[in-house]
Amino acid sequence: MKETQHFLKSVHLANERAIWVREPGNRASNVTVFLDGELYRDRVGATSIIDALDSEGDIDSSLFVFVSVESAASRWVECPCYSPFARFIEEELFPWLERAYPSALEARERVIAGLSYTGLTAAYVSMMCPSRFTKVIAQSGSFWSNDCWIIDCFETLDRKPKTEFYLDVGIKVCP
């Protein structure tokens, strides 16, 4: 897969971050956004896994977008259900992505993935932008954060998002 690194400035977050986009040889029909881009790329080995699945024909044609953190310090601010980060994804990342990669406009599936603190972030962003994502992968999401606020928030929503949630088995469920 062809990979391109970009740098995206955010008005909502008042910073800039690296974005890596891996695109298939043909028109992408899906988009997957990985938060904690460096972690997924460097420690989880997501790019090798994607390449292996792609070479075997085991995944649909997809754009894979890896969103970096601006810094370790900003991760602690941006990840725990931070509305400016949700606005960054909705109002800055996706419009930029759709301009740069027009097939993103027609994506059948739009997935957001994160682990630990960014697993919480992925769930939160999908709640704040319910029409943007069709699936969430929250690997060991930190749903305990802020006394399980996100679970209480989800329960009070009038209209539950239609997003499918995939939660890692190691998740601690709040009472």
C-alpha cells in the first residue's frame, strides 16, 4: 500500500500533528482512523498486519488513517472526552481527508479505533459525531476515567448512536 505522511494544523486544538494515510491500489470503499497513530504503527505493528491482510485479499479496499498525538502531555488533555478533539476529528480531519482522498466521501464503513485512553476517545468521538462513524474499536478503553462518566452519558442520550462498538475483553465495566 502507498503511504503518505502529512501534517495537519488544528484550530480546535491549537497544535499540529502528523497524519499517515495508507491507500490501496484501487478506490477505497472504507475508512479506518487509528488514534495513537505512533502506537499502532510502531508497537502494535498495524501496518504490517494491514499489508499482510491486503496481500492475501482478506480486507476490503480501505484508507487507513493514523492520527498522531501532538505530544505526550497533550495526549492527557485531548483523550479523556475532550470536545475540542471531537471537533478536530469532525470539522478538520475529515474535511481535509475528503478533499485529499475523495474516495473517503463515499466510504461505506467508517471505523475509529483507539486503545486505552484513545479507546475512550474513540467511543466519545463516535458519540459526539454519530453520523461520522459506523464502527468503533475500543481496545481496553479507559471507561473508568472520570468515574465512568461516558457510560452515564451514553445511558442518558435520547437517541443512541447506531455505531457498532467492539470492546476488548480486558475492559473493566463500571457498575
